[in-house]
Amino acid sequence: MKVLVTGVSGQLGFDIFSQLKSKGIECVGTKPQDFDITNEDEVFEYINKISPTVVVHCAAYTAVDNAQDDEDLCRLINVNGSENIAKACAKLDAKMLYISTDYVFDGEGTEPFETDSKTNPLNVYGKSKLDGEKAVLENCKSSFILRTSWVFGENGMNFVKTIIRLANERDKISVVNDQIGSPTYTKDLAVLICDMINTSKYGVYHATNEGYCTFAQFAKEIVKSSGYNTQVIEITSDEFGAKANRPKNSRLSKKSLDDAGFSRLPDWQDALYRFLNHK
Ligand SMILES: NC(=O)c1ccc[n+]([C@@H]2O[C@H](COP(=O)([O-])OP(=O)(O)OC[C@H]3O[C@@H](n4cnc5c(N)ncnc54)[C@H](OP(=O)(O)O)[C@@H]3O)[C@@H](O)[C@H]2O)c1
């Protein structure tokens, strides 16, 4: 197996690359300067030169609020870019794993979303990631679509690091308490992804750390576990006033993982503890 990981400078790409290396699997990580993801010929030329057997596509436009004003660029990277990678994989007979998001759903109701539940993204980023999924499925038969949520890892900025910074600066912080979902530690997701790409069990999967919480509950756990006394004040999404709407219910069912015989990820509190104690 030879794996090409796009977005290796990001949170998830970094840990997938590290996990592959630690298992002695040949891998190449790519950054934006290596090739223009929006140029079909350049994408093919680069991937053809590396000749991987698997491409794990983590590179994406991930600034959810900015995307509301930057739709063209967001779609160019997340839709056209993913389509270009999928076409290159198909030509080279390589497998492709595309990382997607809970934001493909509208978050209505309280039940966990199944992989075949109706999609209905609430924001530009979610729509671009959904259209990226479709482009991959249409262009590369040997593909995995893996939807995850609330990602945190050592390499990059994320909710956990932001809360720790704010807890260090303030006595009180306000955090939304009407969005419920599952935090996901990139190191745990990387283990699953490395197992998955070794198989031919193509299809759509949901994978997050186990258990659910609201962002306010997540923040309280981060503050407590980091040894701060900062008070977490629960507010609504409307009070917070982010530019992009986000789903209130981001619960993702893991039935497809179970059915395919893949192991679920550990509980999110366990993952947070390991992240905070990472040296
Ligand atoms: N973060 C979350 O909570 C979350 C939740 C669900 C799903 N996801 C999905 O999970 C995947 C990984 O997310 P992440 O949090 O690890 O993302 P991230 O830390 O923001 O990293 C994104 C990566 O994409 C690269 N990139 C951006 N624009 C590019 C371009 N035009 N050409 C090539 N590379 C480009 C970035 O490179 P530079 O850093 O050099 O710009 C970076 O390496 C993404 O597909 C994302 O949509 C994330």
C-alpha cells in the first residue's frame, strides 16, 4: 500500500500521516503549494507521478463562517478539487477516502442521522462538502466517504485550544448549549482510517468519538480537566450570532461502521483526556 494524504498541514491530515508512518506504511503528504487542486491536469500529473494505491483526501476549505462570503473559492476547493482527485484516482485505479462532515445534515429532530438519512445542509460549507461527496461517488467507484464532526487535534486550531486560551484569559466564557454532537480526536480517527483503507469495504460511514454533548458541556469538561475555574455561561446559537447556521442535532449513527465490522472510536471524554495530557 502507498498512501497519498492531502492536507497534511491540517489537523487530521497530520495525524493520518503520522499514523501511517508509525505503521511503516509508505506515504506522501501534500500541501497546497505541491499542486493546484482546482486544476484537473495538474492534479492528475502530480498524483500520477506519486502513483499511490490510496488517496486520503483531507485538504478542504474549512472556514465555515468565512465560506458564507467566499462561496466560489469554497466550492472550487471542496467540490471541484475533490472531483479532480476522484478522477485521478479512478484513472490510476487507486482507492479514495474523502472526509466529510455532520454539516451535510440540517440537524432537525433528536435521532442520530444514518448514513442514508436525508441531507440538507444549512450553510455554504456544508453544501460544498455534500457536493464534494457526490463528485467523489460519481467519479471514483473505489471510494469511502467518512463523515465526522467537531474535530480536535494537536496540529492546528480547534475548539479545545480556543476554550483553553479563553479560560486562561477570562473568569467567564459564553458557549452555545443548543447544538449537540460528538467531539472527535484526530488521533483516534486516524487509527480507523488506516484500518479502513486497507479494505475494499467502500461506502459512506459516520465516525466520531462515542457519546454526545453540547458545545457548552464540552467546554465545561475542557475547563475542568485543564484545571481552570472559569465559569461557562450557556447561550443559544442565536445569542452567539455566528455568520453560518449550524445543525442543532449533529448526532451521527455508527451503524454502518458496526455493519462493516470496523471498531468504534473511544468515548469523547477519554479522547479529551488523552489530548490534554499529550506531551
Ligand atoms: N474541523 C472540523 O471540525 C471538521 C468537522 C467535520 C469534517 N471536517 C473535515 O475534515 C477534513 C480535515 O479537517 P481539518 O480540521 O484537519 O482541516 P484543517 O486543519 O483546516 O486543514 C485543512 C487542510 O487543507 C489544506 N488546504 C486548504 N486549501 C487548500 C487548497 N486550495 N489546496 C490544497 N490544500 C488546501 C490546508 O493547507 P494549509 O494549512 O497549508 O492552508 C490544510 O492542510 C476536512 O475535509 C474537513 O472538511 C472537519
